[in-house]
Amino acid sequence: MTSNQATNDADRPETEASWADLLSGANGVLSLALAGGVMLHAINVYVTITILPSVVAEIGGAAFYAWNTTLFILASIIGSVLSSGLLLRWGARTSYRCAISIFLLGTALCALSPSMPVLLVGRSIQGLGGGVLFALSYAMIQIVFRQSLWSRAMALVSSMWGAATLAGPALGGIFAELELWRGAFWILVAVGLPYWVLTERILPDPNGEHARPAPVAWAQIALLCSSVMAVSIASLSRDALFNAGGLVIAGLCTAALVALERRRDLCLLPQGSTIPGSPLANLYLVMALLVVAIQTEIFVPYFLQSLSGASPLVAGYLAALMAAGWAVAALLFSGLHDRNVRLAVVFGPLLVSASLAALAWLLPGSHAKGAALVPVGISLTLAGFGIGLTWPHLLARVLVVAPSTEAEKASAGITTLQLFATALGAAFAGLVVNAFGFGSGAARSADQQAAFWLFALFAAAPLIAAWPAWRVSRQMRGDGDQS
């Protein structure tokens, strides 16, 4: 975008902002670049979930099934933390060049993987590049667009996750059914290369000034990653004492993280976030428990294929219904007000819990194809729907109750917390299913038990979230619903 364009855009009245302004001319090309980064990252997530049963069938490593999500997300956290520093030091074009290169390198390594350890290295590299790319796409909005277009640009970029629920399972499912799962990764490389060329051509050059990045709370991030890895390592054994030891270590790391957040000036979350019962603590706790609960989705394609005989394509789309339900509910109910908001905040977690409990009963016994899978699909959709019903109001409430001087930290804290909960939930899911002989080649009953206990135990997370959600609702009422 030229300096004259930027000046002209800035001079235009706020009321003129429209979707046509965002999607036409130079803005349209910039929108394609920013949305494309999130789309590439999101499609990769759903492609991998869909093809993973086929991957394990060929190269083994079922015990590390959940690690594909855990390591990817942990690396994404680090990448998202690094993104602001890269943008300040190198500018947009070089930062994107770095992020896309790392992502494509990891994707190519995944495609070439002869074994699960190599695949996990590739997934970690993917996550690092994808995390930078994901964060940059949001950070660039306020740099390349005038303020009146920010909300529409945010909506466009966020909507790429919904689009990915359509494209990802299709891409992964087709290649899995053809027994060519490596081709799904190569397609991502093929798409990523022209995207790289696009960003090279249209993103602005650095202006020659190199700002000093803000300090990063590396100690807390190290403890965060250590707690997740403790659970992941514990999941590799079926020994109860070893499992318990991993959980204890994870608990100690989390406690140390909370202690550092309370004592240090350099924090990941805004003040009050770690004080039990505080408005922010209640909000973040509800959000974390809801995100943990839906990490069950990573095992849905495997269980549908092993227990119901579903094809990879069908299993992939059914697994994506959680995300689709979330997106639809968020769009339909984000405009609620007053009492309806309070009801949504309380009802959402209960709906998620009931849906997961239904899946605990349905999945182990769903032996047939076709119509017999309809109740499974409805339950998966409702699980995501419950989160989408609640999530927008939780986000808005965080910005209301956070200290005015820490609004930016509160927004960043939402992303950090969501990624942490995703990684931790995936690690816990791996621990639960491995404890029941998941993927060990044992009798079919082992997978049935693993499916039952996974969904039954994870149904407790949103049920527990109902209590802090009720407290959030009461605080909203006491504040006159100013959210």
C-alpha cells in the first residue's frame, strides 16, 4: 500500500467503512494476505486431525497420538509470543517471510516422516511458524488498515477458522481414503509457496527504524510448557504411580507459574487474574475449562473409524462439527443483552457437559454407519454450540473488568490462556486414552473403554466451570450488565 493510499484512507469518514472498502483494491489484496495466514494455519489443524489415524496405521506411535496437538500448540504459544518482537525488529515483510518459511519447512518434514518422532519434530516446527503467522495476521490489521475497518478485518480473519472446518476435513479425508496421507502435507506446501510470493509482493517494507521489543515473561512460559509436558510424558505409561507423578509435577509447575504472576511486574495476565474468586480469575477459569473439554475432538476421527467403521472423510467432518457449532452459536448469539447474556454464560458450560456425557454413551456403542451416526454428530455440534453461546460474552467481560491500563495484556492473555488450555487438554486426553490401551492393538473393547472414559471424565470440566460461570453471571448483574 502506498503512502498516498494510506493518507487517503485515513482521511475518509468513519461512516464510509464497509465490506466493499475492505475487500476491494489494495485493501482487498492485503485482506487476502492476512486472512490467508490464519487460513493456512487453521486448515493444517483440521487436515492433521483427519489424517492422523492413517498416519498412525502406517508409521506407528499411537502412544504419541495426542502429542501431535500438544507439541504443535506449545510451539504456537512460543511463536505467538515472539511475533510482536519480530514485527518491531524486522517489519512485516521479513517477519512473514520467516514465519512462512518455518511453517513450510515443518510441513515438508511431516510429509517425509518415516516415524512418529520425526513427525513430532515436524509438527513442532510447523507450530512455531504457524504461531508467528497466526499472531502476525491480527497484529497487522491496525498497521495496514484505517481504524474504521478494524472490526470488519478482525471478523474476516477470525472467520477463516470456520472456512477451515469445511476445507480441512475434505483435504485430509480425501488423501486418507486414497492412503496417500503425505499428499495432504504436500498440498499445504504447494499452497504455501504462492502465499509466500503474495506477501513478499504486497506487504510493506521495514522503515529502517528498529524498535526495542517489549520484554517477554519467559519464566512463566517455561513453567507453562513444563506443566503440559509433565502430563504428556506421564501419558506414555500405564503405571498409575507414574501417571500420578506427572500430574503432581504439572500441578507444582502451575502453582509456581501462579506465584510468579503474583510477585513479578512482568506478567502474562493482567492484575487480579490469579486471585481466587476475582472477576478475572472466574472468567479465565471458565474459558480454560471449556477449552480443555473440547480437546476430546482430536480423538473423534480415530474412534469413529475404529468403532463405527466411518470413512476418514466422514470422520473428519464429524470431528469438525465442534468447531462449526462454536462458530454458528457465536454468530447467532453474540448480540444478546442483559439477562440473556447471564443465562448464556451459565447455560453454555452445562450444554457442553451434557453433550460430552452423551458422547461417552454414544461413541463406544455406535457400530453402524449412516443414520446411526446422526446422534453423534448432533452431540458434537452441541458441544461446540455451548462454547460459542458463552464465549463472546466472556471475551467482552474480560475487557470490561480488566484494569484500563492493561487492556492490551488482557486481550493477549486470552490467546495465551486458550493455547495453554488447548495443549493441556490434549495432554490430559492422551493420558486418559493411553491408560485404557488406546491404539495398542488390543481387543476392540480397549478402544471402547478409552472412548467412554475420555468423554465421561472430560464432561466434568465444563460442569466444574458452571460454578465460576454462575459467579460471573452474578457479577454482571451486580454491575448492571455493563458488558
